[in-house]
Amino acid sequence: MEQLAKAFDFTLLGEAQLGPYGVYALRATPRAGYQPPNTEAQVLTGMQGKLWIDRKTSQWVKVEAEVMHPVSIEGFLARVEPGTRFEFEKMPIAEGVWFPKHFAMKSQSKILFLFTHKTQADETYFDYHKSSPVQAADGRH
């Protein structure tokens, strides 16, 4: 997620309402010349997507992205196929603090160009609460 700002160029699509949030909707397209710093970020070179930013806090609320053309990872070892997509949503849990709300991912890849590998995940996060500080045996926090 931290590579998004470096990997994409953003175009304002307009303003919208996303649940309780007034948001700016942005289109993300691959930035020419982007050099991924690691193998995890390499897939970004073949993706495009949308991003929704909360107008009041400037926090991003939702990100959707999809692989549009095959992306090779580690040379010939693996290739992420078109149709691979992910969605990530956040929500505020305290003033200025946003945590994950939902993550969904569906991927298809080829290993050594021979074996198709499909994965899928859908996770929802809720009921965040503060934890108590851990107290040491001698009474210190």
C-alpha cells in the first residue's frame, strides 16, 4: 500500500458519497518509469484502479485495483495474470486513526508458466478496542 503513491498517476474523477463519507474519487493508472523496490510491489506495474479519499480528513477510505496485463515476478518463476484484483477499505476508530475494515483479494498466477495457481481471501475487521497496558511483575508498565 505504501508504494501506491509512487507507482500510479492519479486523476480526479469527482466527488461521491461512500457510505457515511463524502469522498473524492480518483482513477489510478500506472506511472511511466516506476521501478518497484521489491517483488511484492512489482505487480503494481500491471495494475490500474480507483481510490476514494475522505474529503474531511484526507484519509483514503477505499482502494480497488485490478491487473490489466500479465506481470512476471522473479523472471520466469511466476506471472500474475489479468483479472487478479484486490479491494481494501479503512474506517476511523478514533480521531485521526483509521484501521482496516475490509480486505478482499482474488488472484490468478502461473508458476513456471505451467501451473495455474488461484487464491482468494475476504476478511472483515470490526470491534476494535483499546487494550490495557501490560504490567510487569514489579508493577511497572
